[in-house]
Amino acid sequence: MSRHILMLFFLILNLAFSGGALAMSNADYSIVPSYVVQNVQPNIMILLDNSGSFYNYAYKDSSNDCSDSASPCTGYVSSNTYYGYFNSKIWYQYSSSRFIPDPLNPTNPTIASSVTNPNPANDWDGNFLNWLTMRETDVARKALTGGLCDGAKGCGYGGGSDSKGYDRLVGIGLDSTIRGAYKQVASPGNYTPYSSPYPTFESVVNSSYGQFQVWQNNVKVNTFNVKVQVPVGVEGVLQRVVAAKARVGLAVFGSPWNEPPNGSGNGDGANIIVNVAGQSLSSVVNQINNTKPTTNTPTAEALFEVAGYMGQASGDFTQFPAGPGPNYSGGQYTVNSNDDPYNSGSGGKTQYPTCSKSFVLLITDGEPCEAGEVPSAITNWAAQQSPFVCANSGSLSDGSLTGSCPAMCSNGHTPAYYGGTCPAGTVLYPAEPSFLSCPA
């Protein structure tokens, strides 16, 4: 009898430690307090360059800014792939004030090879159109959001901003020819409906959207809108990759033309135009698509201002009591629990995670300008961190930096360190002003 009882005991013990309803796990011995936030999304503040140079051509010659009608850019290379609103591998026709894929000759797999895939009559090569029309702002929009859709309602509205099932992307208008306005291409008949006489392509200034004209023998023969039909579903990296994986905000550079006494005082630093929040992505996309390049490039000030926003500093940082910044005008960001990037709560309730990763993503095209209004304690901080920062650079001021950058080898040492010549495997960076004066 006792032997049967012993066998039953081992059977129960085996069931208790086997899989199934009686299996034990770590969850049976641990519990997470309800007030601890789990699966915290990281905070990403995008600091997007909105300086005037973002009107520049995305593709131009290395030594030519395309601003002189007597010396247009000519550097199109058909074997290169140029990124932009147009599909580089298809032909386009111009119809109803925009470019549409040629339904009879949709593919151009060789990217404009006139030998193996000749240009159909009246067609435009998509790869060439990207080289011809895209501005830096267009490329940034394409990468981040998918691009700016034509019409007040935006992409996908009513089944498509172009026609049912299609949206219409539109290029940014040009503010001045100094940004680049003139291009030509060898053998234009391979990529365009124009061959002889030799055409010049000129961007239209002060249009509300991108336009270019074709000139032959100093006579304007046609004007084209930089608008292109694309399938519905316009998306960039923000919608495809970030989406629900992060809390996103947007900042842009402050405009010096709005500084007192003539403006609102948001000329220094950055303007936080979309707070970091869980439901902010659509606002970020909309603002990226509709913000025009109108400022200088106060990079240092802008980064300092973003730090102030992330830290919700209402005045000077404790470490930098003398200022200036970080909230330069007192209204470029707000300090309250609703706008606090570390508040993960919703519906008016605050909820602060014990740990939250935060990042600043700076997207810019050039050197700082009008970036000198930062606390003196951090003015030359970078000089202690990198061998590539100019030595003897003096002190920052709005618009210029005294001194100059010495000639330097690409490994961080001056040629003098090696007896006057950079070693094999490195290149020489020539001397130049350490902080360029802002252009007129």
C-alpha cells in the first residue's frame, strides 16, 4: 500500500515541474509596479536646416553653382542614379501641367542610354529630371516624408491629390538665381524632347512651386511645372521606419531677420515647432513639407536651444548662469508638463519613465553662420575634443570667428608634424577661414 502512495507522490511531483497548466515561470515570482512605465519609446528631436542654401540645386557641378546664365551647369552623367521625386528608371510625358509616366514606354532600365534604349518621342528621362530640377529641400522632403503633395489636403486626399489612385508631388519654388538656375546637357535629345538648337534649362524665380523654362537661341519655347504623378502611398523614412517606434519632434533654425527691434525676437537659436510627443508624427511631416528655407545657419545656438527644451530650462542652465540662451527669446519653446518630452502620459496625466533615451538628429548642408550667441564657457569646448577644430580661433561672434584654420592632414595632424608633407594614405585640407562670414 505504501508503495502505491509513493508512486502517486512522484506522479504529482512530475506534473508540477513539467509543462502545462502547472508549469512555473519567473512571472510567478516577480511583479512590475503599475507606476513604472514599460516599453518606453525613445525621444527624437529633428533639427532641420531651413537656411537659404536649402534652395540650392541638389545636383550641380563641383566648381559651378549654376547661377550664371553664361556658364550653366553641364555635369549630368547618365550612368549615375539621381535621387528625387522622379523615378530614375522610367520615361515621362508632360500632360495637364505635370509629368506622368509614359504608359506606352514606362521603363528605362538602362537609365537613359541612347544606344540600347532610345528616347521615345516627346518623352523626358526621369533620371535627368531629378538632376535638372531637384533642390536640397526636395531631396530632404523626399527622404524624410516622401515629398510635398500638391493641393491643400495633402497626400492621399480623396483617393489621391492628382487623380484616383495617384498623388502629385511638387518641387519647391526658387527665391533667387544665386541658388542656381541654369543647366545644359550634352546630347539633350537622349533625355528630353529638345535637341536642336541646343537648349538651356532655366529655373523660374519667385514661383510658388518649382518651374523651369526651355530656351533655344535666346527664345523661351516652353515652361514646365516641377510636378509629377506618383502612386498613392507617399511615405519617407519617418512613416516607414519611425512611425510608432519613437516620439518625434521638429525644430528649425531661428531667422535673424525676425530679431528685435523689427521682429518677434526668434532670430537666435532654434524654433521648436513640434514638441516631442507620442502623436506628433503627422505634425512633423506636415511642417517638414511646408517649411521654406529662409534663415542663416546658427547651428551652435540651435543645438543649445534644443538642449534647453529637452531639459525644460525656463532660464539659464545652472552650469551657464551668464547666458545667453537657451530659450533666447523666451518663446521659442514652452516649459510645462504637457510639452515636456519626458512626460509619457496622456489625457492631461503625467507619467515619467525611470529611463528614457533621447536623441537629436541634425540635418544640415553646410557650415554654421550667425551661430555665436552661446555661453562663453562652451564657446571653445569643441577645440578640446577634436584635432580637426581650428587652433587659435579666437572668440565667437555673430557672423564671424577670428583667426583661421591651418592646413591639416586628414588624420588630424598638420603637415609640419610630418616635416611639411602629409603621409601616404592621407589628403591635405588647405588653410581657410575658421568661421565664414554670413553671405549678404
